[in-house]
Amino acid sequence: MRVELAELFAVIMFFISFYGLIVTRNIIKSVIFIIIMEAAAIMFFLSIGYRSGILAPIGPNLAEVESWAYIADPFPQALMITAIVIGLSVTTILLIMTITITREYKTTDWDTIKIRSLEK
Amino acid sequence: MLYVVLGLWIFSALMILFEKKNVRVTLYLGIFGLLASIAFFLLGSPDVAMAEAAISTFTTIFFIVCLEKYYKFEGDFIEVEDTQAEKKPKSTFVIRYILPLLFTIFAAGLFIYFIPDNVVNPYLKELYLTRFMDEVGGYNPVTAIYLRYRVYDTLFEALMLVLAVVAVIHMSKFGEATIKDGLRSELETSNMSVFTIRLITPILLVFGIFLILNGHISAGGGFQGGLVIATFFIARYMIFNIYDLKVSRIAKIEEAVFIAIALLASVVVFLEFADFTHRPGYREIYLIIMNALIGAKVACGFMLLFYRFVAIERGARDES
């Protein structure tokens, strides 16, 4: 068990948003915690193999670098860019669903929505 | 430096957790995105940092448009206060807040204890970094990976964007007929911000095109450039109040661009089209065209999503 400090921050953030998703009663905050969860997962993937003084893997003189340890890994970065763009499209779908629900029940509170849907 | 930024990042998430008013939560989300972007940059990935900065701007704008409509529509009902919690007995509080907290701490502890040591294969990184200049060209291995080695992922990401647009158009259920021309956007604006954004908007467009065209030799690329160009069109709507683009036409352009991306990728990458991609002078052309197509795709997709949101806002105002 050897955890980088940056990875630990990402894991803590993931579980903060996990707790928020369980506890919150507000739809807007639920959507926001899903966004935070995505950001924490992205941070976890990017911080694997981090060491202080790491450099971005960009430039014409990459081939002359002696040790690859101080160059960031480009592979998770390429995957995370697509993950970020997909995350925004997921967010917009969630917001549209939020708008539909709040138009129907006139509230953003999960409990009130449950009560009003039972009344109907 | 990185750990200071990460600490502030956690702090902003805690602020979101303890805040009850929706508008403040949205503003904290903007701060959260900014801090995440700075942290990504310090972790050595400027491409992801740029994408995250643009994305957090977008998310905040979407939330503000969503909330603005409800303040107009229903007054202040959107503020969720804890009035009901006071009347309930104390055991409800324990079940509601303390038990999830214990469960979360337990799950986090398990996750941290069982985290594996070497998750990433170091040889793969070395392989990509040593060979991408000869095989793909350009100076940016991130672009090389998502345009050449892992082009499947990019294709399916583009497909996901198309699906999201279709889903949003289907669920928003407002035709273009409900949108009346000549309605001003009623977002609160001051002369200062209008003037600043008027100065910035042309620069945004130029910057987006710059990012797309230089994606293969420096930080940037199709996704980031496309997002910046979409921001240009959003600023154009917000400040100059121009709503002249037809949603159906943008949707057709987006589909055509998606087909072009799929065709070009399959011809060049999967069929190994002659030795076109191995010739030093010509292989950059593939990267530039592909970046431009992805940029056009992303810009069209997010413009469509934003225009659907605006259409809902306008349609609700027409109803009320």
C-alpha cells in the first residue's frame, strides 16, 4: 500500500461527493455532486505516477530526454479529454431532466417531489 | 503549490456540501472548476487543463440559464431550507446524516487500503513517447494518441455527443416555432462587462482556431478549440443577442461532420491508406484535418445544446 498524496486528495473528493449524493435533498446539488465525482475520477487518473517537478509531454525535443520518469504519462490524458467532453453532455441531459421534473412538481426538493407524486 | 490548490479544491467541495442556496452553489461550482483546471496543469497535463477550464465555464452558464428561468417562473421556491428537519425527531437525523457518513468513511478506508501499487504499465508510456514522432508526427503525444493509436475512443466520444444532442432535443419538447425573434436576453448585464466581452469575443474566435490548427505541435487540439469557438457563439448570444442560427441546420452540419470524421479515420487509420501517413511532409495534414473536423463537431454539438437551453428559457417566458 503506497498512495501518492495527490491520489489521496482525489479519493477524498470522490467520497465527499458520494456522501453528498446520499445526503442531499436538492436536485441541483445532486447534479453538481455527479460533476464533482467525474472531476475526482479524472484527477485520480491524472495523478497516478505524479512526482514533484513533472513536465508536460509536449515539445520537439522529447526524444532527447534521458529519463521518462519526469515526463507525465500522455495515455490517461488522451482518455481524460474525451471523458471530460462526455461529462458535459451527461450534465446537460441531467439538467434537462431536472427542468422537466421541476416544471412538473414546482420544486427542487426530492422529498417534496415524492410527496406530491404520491398525492397525484 | 499543487497541494495548496488541491486543499482549496477540497474546501470548495465542502462549501458546496454545506451550502443551501442554489445560486451560491452554482458559483462555487465555477470556483471548483477553476481550481481543478489549475491542479490539472500542475500535474503536467495542459491539454486536460484547457478542456476543464472551458467545460467548467459551460457548466456554470448552463446552470445559470436553468436557474434564471425558475426565478422568473416561480419566484423563490427554488431555495431549499431545512424547515422540515427541525420538526423531525433526532433519530431521523442520525439515519439521514450520521450513518451515511460512517458508511462513506468505511468505504473510503477500504478503497485507500486496497489501492494497487503499479496500476499503470510504464512500458506503454515509453512506447508511446519514443515512437509517436516517427509513426504519427507532430510534437504532442496526446493528440497522437487520440487521433491515431486510440481513434476508436474518439469516434465513440463523437457518437456520445450526437446521442446527447438527440436526447436533449427529444426531452426539451419545444419546437422552434415557440421562439420569437426580437426578444432581448434579460440576463443582468452592466456596461462594463458588455464592453469587456465585446472586446474579447473576436479574440475568442481567433484563439479557438489557433488552438485547433496548432493542436498537433503544442497544447490544445480539436476538443479545446471547439469548446472555445462554442463559447464565442454563446457570448455572441448573451451580449449582442443574436439568435439567427437555425437549430436544424446546425444539427445537419454536425451529422455531416461526424460522418466525415468516421470516414477519414477508417480510411487513414484502419485501412492504412498507402504510406500517406508515414511520409513526413503529408502526415501532419491528417492531424490538422482531423483536429479541425473534431473542433467543428464539438463546437456544433455544444452550440446546439446551448440553443436548446435558451429555447426552453424563451419558451417558458412565452407561456407565462
